Amino acid sequence: MSFRLSLALVLAVAACGGETPPPVVPPPPVAPPPPVTPQPPTGTPDAPFRAQAPAPNGKIRFVAPKVVEVQLKNGLRVLIVERHDLPVVGVRLVVGSGAGDLEGARPGAITFLGGMIEQGTKKRSALQISDDFEAIGAQHGAWFDWDSGGVSVKVLADKLDAALELMSDVALHPTFPDAEIERLRARRIAGIQAEKSNPGTVAQNALAAAVFGRAHPYGHNLGGEETDAKKLTRAELVRAYDRVFVPKNAAIIVAGDITKDAILPKLEASFGLAAWKSTSGALPHKGPSTPAKPATERRIVLVDRAGAQSQIQITRTGVPYATKDRESIVVMNAILGGMFSSRINLNLREKNAYTYGARSYFAMRHGAGPFLAGASVVAEKTVPAIKEVFTELEGLRRDGPTDEELSLAKESIRLAMPGRFETASDVASAVADLVVYDLPLDDFDKRLARIDAVTAADVKRVAVEYLAADAMTVVVVGGKATLAPQLETLGLGAFDERDAYGNAPSVAPADAPKKPAAPKK
């Protein structure tokens, strides 16, 4: 026996008063729990209903909301949609002009204005505005996009009076405090700088500059560039606000648990003649002119950004929202790249595994926005993917759609319509389109009939007109060293290189010969 073990025994005996300690008895083994017998599911009141899946009953019938129009004493239009299923009301003050409509405005200024609307009034600070909206449980916001802007609120019906007072205050009495301008300016600049890390945004920047040019309102993204944000002044915001926030350029949409007789006195008090007087002066023209030709003479625009994927966009000037061919173009685009089973998605994703998803769309604005078809593709498949997109463009122009494609596209559009009217705020947002694009009140009632009337011949006709390959510019965001030789195989000529914001590089390439240094004096 070792010394240490002997010492341990002596100490143990001493601790027990000289007696040998009792042996340690292990605890009895724990019996395993009894097996759990699975219990059959309990019945529910609708168990018989669940026992058999419902049978298809033909086409889903979309019922458009009934829109009632009235007018306040100052000429402000009011569109009302009653929905009494929930005690909720959505209100939207929409201004019928946006970033694409104010010629001469600094890029990014109008969307900056949208961010400033709720940042202070004559009687509330930005924090007080936020606190007061929160106190009534309201969802709220202010915005500007290409074609419109305004303020919105969604609230329980019994909080509507307080919501309208708040909404009227921020919409009609903004003060644009200098401190809030600087705070928003810092956020805007940080966001613009972050664009360099987003290949999709980089591609959009290059597309806008290449197709429209910087002098065109659509030649920038909605936020503008860093220099625009730095130079923007409070006076520019005030001037833009005064141009667009007038009753004859606006309308109020109310949707939800309210009646016309109940809402009109509330709106007169908040937005009527005493609160918002009509002003004279020319309103902004809706939609800029369409450029006669792309801003770049080159057919390929390349942004050097090496990575595992490349962004490809095949683009050209599209059509304005008011085009007579709108429904035919919508159906045609659904077949080309507007739904999962579209041609370019089935080709690039399902057939060739170049991408997770490909799409196309026409940006229909007051003016003719861009058309694009593209995807984020595996870098080494950049050029093959571009070729496949051109193949699909030409195939639709040559052959038109199949009967199955035409039927599926119409069904997809039809089934998507009810989703625009799910909530009170959704209804207000959808009805706002009637104001922004000067549409009749029954437009939603007749839209599906117009979609159903589109024929295969219509689809082929607009495809021939708007999908011609020789009118397209190819925008690529990817590694220049690898892609430059491959892009030459497309036969589209030399490429036009741009930076992350769509501008031509202002510095010489690293491998360019350097000028000799001037001799020291």
C-alpha cells in the first residue's frame, strides 16, 4: 500500500472517531420510463371537412373594390373604399409627381425630401412625431419614388382622428430642421458608399447611366450620387416641396372600416380649405422625354468586379405606363421572364444551372423606363448565359408563345391580382395607382378582361417591336481580366467600362504608362 493511500485511510478513520467508515452503498438503478403509447389525434369540429380536399371549382373570380370619389372644398380628390371586416383604416395622401418628373431637380433630392417629411413640423420634433404615432399604435411612413410620393398611416378605427391630425401635421407643415438634414445626409452617404458592395445595385447604376445618360432624370438611381447628397441644400428641399405638395397635384385614399359620411368632415378638418389652400402655378410634367438613342455608343458596358458570380443585364429603353400595349407587354414579359416558369428562368436555371433565378421586366413609369432581362450567374458561365438570353429573346420574336405559355401567363397575372388588396393599406396603395397614372375608377374591374383579350399574335407583335437584339445594351458586372476576352466573342464590339456608380473611370488604369516626373528645380 502506498504512503498516500495509507494516509488517506488514517485521516478517514480519525474523522469517524477512530471507527472504520461505513461502506458506500450505490443508489438503486433507476427504472426506465414506460414506453409512451402514441395517442390517436383528437377530433376537431372541422374534421369531416379536412377528410377530403376541396375540389377545384374553375377560375378564381377577382372582385375589384368599389371606389367612391368625392372632393373637398379646396379641390382635393378623395377616393374611398369601404371594408368593414376589421376595425382598421388605411389612409394615403398621394402626390402625383416623383423623382422622374421634376426637371432640373438634383438627383436624389426628391427621395431625400420623402425621408424628411416626418422629421419635424412647426409644433413637433422628429422624436415627438415618432412617439405620437407609436402612442396610437399606427403604422406610418413618407416616401417618394419615380412617379409619386406622399404620406401614409394605418390605424385602428377608433384612433383615426388622432392619426389624421398627425398625418396632416407632417404632410402640410414640415420644417426640414438642419440637424435632421445632416443626420439623413450622413445615412444617405453611407448607403451610397455601401452600394459598391452590392453587385445588383452596381449593375442598376451602370444600366441607368448607359441607357439614359446622366442628364436624363432616369440616368441615376433614386438616391443619386455621393456628391449630390453632399451638395443638397435645405432650400432645394423647400423648393421641391412647394412644387409638388399642392391640392391639385394630390389625392387622399381612405380604405377600411369607415363610411363616406363619417370620413368627409374629418378630412375637411385635416386637409380641407382651412388647412391646405390651393396654389396656382404650373405642375410638374408627368414623365421625362425618352432619349432618342442609348447614352453609350458601345453595346457592352462592363464594371470590373471579380467574384464567384457575375451580374448580367440585357437592357434597352422600354415603354411608359400609358402605352396602349400595356397588357400585351405584361403578358409577353410574364412569358419571357416574369414568372418562375418563364423562358429565361427555365433556360438559365433549370436547363443550364447558371443561376438561382433569372427574370425580366419593363419599368413602366410616367416616362419610358428601362427594359431588362438578366440574372446573377456563375462567373465562368457569364458569356454562355448572355447568349442564352439572346436566344430566348429571338425565339419569342420568331415563334411567339405557345398556347400553354399564353394560358399560364394569364392565369399567373389573374391569381396575383387579389394579393394587391389583402389589407386596408394594400387597398389604399393599389387605389393610389388610379391617381398617379390618371386611370378611371373602374380600371381594376376591367383589367383582367383586357388581359384575357391578349392573343398570341399580340404577344408576338410586341416581342418583335421591343425585344430586337440589335437594340439591346449588355451590362456586365464581373472580373474584367477573365471576361474581357470572352466578351469579344459576342461580336458586339469593344466594351465601355464604368465604375460602381455607373461613371467612366476617372483615373488611368494601373498598367497605363506613367508620365515622366517633372525635373526638380
